[in-house]
Amino acid sequence: MSARPGVKTRVKPVAFQGARGAFSEEAARQLLGPRVAVLPCERFEDVFRSLAEGRAEGAVVPIENTLAGSVHENYDHLQAFDLPIVAETSVRIVHNLIAPAGVKFRAVKRVFSHPVALNQCLDFFARHPRIERVPFYDTAGSVKMVLEEGLKDAAAIASSVAAEIYGGHILRRSIESDRRNFTRFFLLRRPEYARRHPVRAARNAPWKTSLVFSTRNIPGALFRALSAFALRDLNLTKIESRPLRGKPWEYLFYLEFLERADAPNVQNALNHLRELADFLRVLGSYPKGA
Amino acid sequence: MSARPGVKTRVKPVAFQGARGAFSEEAARQLLGPRVAVLPCERFEDVFRSLAEGRAEGAVVPIENTLAGSVHENYDHLQAFDLPIVAETSVRIVHNLIAPAGVKFRAVKRVFSHPVALNQCLDFFARHPRIERVPFYDTAGSVKMVLEEGLKDAAAIASSVAAEIYGGHILRRSIESDRRNFTRFFLLRRPEYARRHPVRAARNAPWKTSLVFSTRNIPGALFRALSAFALRDLNLTKIESRPLRGKPWEYLFYLEFLERADAPNVQNALNHLRELADFLRVLGSYPKGA
């Protein structure tokens, strides 16, 4: 997204699902810097469509969470749209208690947030039984509401980015019960953009490639498919099966390994896999995230 | 759960996470009949603990959803507690619009539910822009509230079981946008209960076995592990990797295949896998669900 010196660029935004200050916006900042222009969308499908139709120049979508698993809906969109993955990042889901400036912790009687966020802070609420939990449509939106209404007895639970965007004051940091809560995000581009702006990485930095394929579920089918990678010493970092609905006994597999898709041994592995799979699609190659 | 004739049994409940009428209760009914006694719990951990400590005689927990992926938290509890899986079932997540008796659809101005449920009905709300979406703590709880408060301009979105339990009237059935929304549930017992009440199934009915194992992430490690099953023609129905947090390069794998754990070829496969895996745990063997 960095403009070359002397070249004027109209900055098109990066699309994500959710309100301003959602964890997806935190991911967008990690990937593209704190001043990235953003386009919040209501649905994941709108995010993909905004990028495909050129209203956005990139899209940031969650793909898996350490507690809640893979976001199958976004794998479906990755197959339906031709929008390559060009980067990944991981965001630790840190929940903060956010109130209007001047509101003290002891004045807080009600806390608004998305029920999933409220449930991820049950230890905090057990320690403070005087505080009522109030469900709200989303985490960042609850900060916006509490701030706009100027509530004197209320706070919201959301990311620190939401506190910054809406001008809230963080009363308590990191009140989530489980700190092992991370969400992994992909950055997507249109194919022509990805070709014109090849991703650069340090010389010996590891790369990842993500793909989906399907096989008939006969005994040993997956074992044979994985031989394409094992025989070439390619190191898998993710595998997941997903039953194909409406097609009993057929499975889709998500696979990731540590190498660029254009490396010669990967090209051989993919040719080998094509012999064995009913369907194969490379979703992207990108530098491994921190 | 069926009592033997002439033997009086005190019926202990089955624990699940959520309020009465949650989709987990629908799963409990599918597994154990419509009159099953239930123990609603606030957290998944409470569900496991209730069963382990004898306050419940069974537990019903969601393990994966076709849109949202595997519930890693419950895989963690399955490893921490010694509570074997004895049955599985799949529930289609059908969202119904539920109001107090006498409230007509055209009178509904506000609809309460969990934000995830509200978001799964966006097509319905797009067709009825006059209706406001109001987030609530859970689906079934929103039915309880709308009924108890006797709201004349409001409805809730939840399962048909919630409508039945709280005496609500279903105004519109199945208003979810995506009908491919299924959640798979496990029924758990204490080990001694499972030994005393072996599961019976039709003679040729297929069985499933679920296990978790870990390997060091060296190239080909998973390929070698899967050879234990492929060489014995065992048919995998699920595989999923999960990075072990705090142990870079080590992975946990969830695996399922179509055979009983006590079948001789499975015993051989498990002995073979023990040679290759750092850790191996069989979570249960149970008749394949519909």
C-alpha cells in the first residue's frame, strides 16, 4: 500500500466484516500499517464482493480461531471468488473494558458487548458480581453506543483499536479468561493486483502455500494424496477435512505447507496431487506470519 | 436411559451448555428421547465437571458446526476429563420466529436473539426492513424474555424446542439464510457407566472411533502416522490439525474412522500409531449417527 515517491495514488480502502474497531481492523493495521483506509461490510460475502468489483483494493478476512476453529464460510468464498491470499497475520483477541472519559471503574454497573466476548470474560464477571452483562450487536459497536450516549454507569468490552477510534478510556486491559485466543487473518488482493505487486520477503524467510482439494472417500485416498508432499519433504502446517454436503463420502481438504507455490518441488507435488484429486485449487502463497 | 422393567431408577439429568431450549437440548432429545431430564450449565467446563462429579448421568456437547468449524474448547475438555463418547448426532440449526400467542406477524417491530442467530437470518431482515434486530444473551433466553414480559410488538429467534418449553407461538419457521447449517454433538458418559451399559447397535451398523494424537512436525510425520490406518484399509471420516500453543512445530491431530476401537485391525493400527506418535488418546467408539 506504500506509494512510490512522486507517484500520486488514490488510496482505495481495504474491506473487512464488522464495525469500525472490530478485530479485523486490528488485523488490517497489523498487515498494512496504522493508517490503512478501511471499508467495513455487513457480511463476509460483501467483503469478497467489494474486492472483486473494485470498491476495495484489498480484503482482510478471519480464517481460523484457536478456540472456535476454521471459518468454513470464508474457505467457501475463497473457492467461489478468484482472490489470491498474499499475506497472513495473527491477532491475539484481547478484551478491554472501555468507558467514556471520567467514568470510574467503581461507577460501572452495566457492561455492553457481543455475547461471545461477554462469555470470554466470565472470570472477570465472577470477580465483580455487581456488574450486569448486557448483550450488544458487536464489540466495537458497543463502545460507539456507550460513548455516543455518554452513559455514566456503563462500559463496553472491545479491542483497544475500538477505544482509540471512538475516543473511549480503557478502565481494565485484557480481562479475557483465556489468553490463548488468537484469530488468524488472510489479506486478499485481486489477481492482477497480486501480479503487478509481487510480495517481497526477506531472502530466507519461510513461505506458506494454502490449497483446497477433494478426493473420493475410499480407504487410503488421503494417504495417497499426502504422499505427493511427503515424498518431496514438504512440511505440512495445516490439514483439515470437511464433508462435502450433498455428496456423501466426498471430502474437501484444506492443506498448508511451508514452501512457495512456484518452487520446482511444489510444482511436482501439485502435478502429482492433480492425478489423485477430483478437484484442486491453490488459494495463495505468502510469507509466513509471525 | 431406559429403565429395566421392575427396577426403580432415580433419573439423573443430562448436562448441556446454555439455557433451556438451546440447540444442545434439541440434540439431547434426539439422542435420549423427548422426555430426557436436563441440567443447563453456564460454561462447557461446568458440563464436563457435572458429569465427572456425578451431578449428571450424561453430557451433550457440540463438537463441530458446518459453518463455524470444530469447537476446540470441547476437544480440550475431552482430553482433560476421562469421559468417553458413546453416541453422536447432528442437529440442523433451524431458526424460527417466535412470539407470544395472539401477536401477529405484522405487529412485530423488534426481534430479539443472539447476534450469531440474527446474522444467520439477514435475508429475512432484508425482506422486512421495518423489523429492528435487538441482540440478546442467547436464542432460547430471548424467547423466555419476550414471553415473560408479554411484549406485544416483539418476537424472538430460536429453536422450536424453545418455543415449546416457554409456550411461544411460531410465526415463521426456518428463516435462516443458509440451510447447510448443522451442528454435530457428542453424548458423553462416565467410564464405569459406559462399561455397565454397552452401546447396542444394529448388527451391520457402521461404527466410528474418535482419537487425538500428536507428532513432532517433521516432514512426512503425518504421512507415516496415517499409514497405520491406510495399510489396514480403515476409512477416515475426519482429520484436523491444530497447532499446540507454546510448543512451536508440534501439532495435535483429531482423527475419526469407520470402525470400532476393539476390532482387531484397529488394535493393530493403534499399536502402530503408538510407535509414531508422542501422545495418543482414544476418545470413544460409537454408532455412526444419521
